[in-house]
Amino acid sequence: MSPNSLKVGLELWQNPGTGTPNYGAIKQLVTTDNSYTRYTVTGTLPYPTSNNANSYLGVGFWLVSGSNNDNRSSSVGFQTGEIDISNVQLEVGSVATPFENRPIQTELALCQRYYQEFTQFFNVPGSIQAATNGQKYFFATLGRAVQMRTFPTTSYPDINTNRGYNSYETYASPPESGYTKPHESVIKLNNPQGGTYSIEISDDAEL
């Protein structure tokens, strides 16, 4: 919404993380009026030239631009005024759907499919039967908040070997643990003493 007619250049661009960004991959010029109006922009993004931790998709709203950025701003030019922008929604598909107000709990759960940090607590009994090789093992599933997108890369920011066990490892459902669900990972403690343990864990299943 704006007090007078203003143009806005909408732009989506791709940054591959390495190399030259693909500016103006999708763009459109819209002209606003003095009321709240819903605008939609659709387009096709080319397949990214690379995909790494530094790649991203950018969204831009151009209100003023010189000729050097005409390719990105749809030649919005120079203008003065104020504009209110709200309820921006970016989605996959050829048709723009109504704006969706999702609860913060839903947004958090969707994010946790890609990354989680949590503290794992578990109790080890005082007596564990030794395996045939004389070693003692204890298995416990990792208590993730939601099922992750794929098997994550697990790390331990506070790794500490002085916690009553010799070492620990993680598996994607090791056969000897008895856990078979595809989304579960299991932590294995070697020669633990009885007691309560905690480990800080971070799981990364990003694209």
C-alpha cells in the first residue's frame, strides 16, 4: 500500500555460492495504488550451477534504481514515496496460493527436519553383560524432536571423554542395536559405568 502510485521491481536471484550470481532470474514490475492489493509473480528458475553451504535464493524489492541495475529492478527508475509490504510468501509451483499463517511451532518443526541441537540424557544400568569379545556396550536412540530429512551428520560440540565411558559412536540403526527405523540414529557407549549421562548433540541434514 502507498499514498500514491509507486512502482516496485520484484526480483528473485540465485547465488550459487561460487561463481557469478544469477541476478534477475525472475523479475517483474508492478504498479501499486493507495490500497492493500495482492500481487503475484511466477517464473522458472534455472537449475543452479552449484550447490554448497554458501548458495542461496535471494528476494528483492526495488523502489529506486539507476540504469546500471535495470536488469535486476525492471527499470524501476527514480521515485519518491512510502510503501508498506506485508505477507510475502515464496513457494514452489506454477500457481500462487493464498497466504498461509502457520504457527511458530509448525515453522520450528519444519526447520528441525534440516538441523537440530539438543542434549541427550540416558541412564546406564549398573550391570551390563559383556559381549563375546569381553567388551561392554550400551545403545540408546537419539531423542530428536522430529524426523529429519535424511540421515544427518552428527557432531558433539562438548565432547568429553571423562564421563564414565571409554568412547561413543553414532550409527544409522546399527544391526547389533536392534533398532531398525530408517530415521533413527543410535548412540553406542563402549565400556560404560552405571549412571546417568548427557551429551550435547547437533544434527545437520541440510541440502
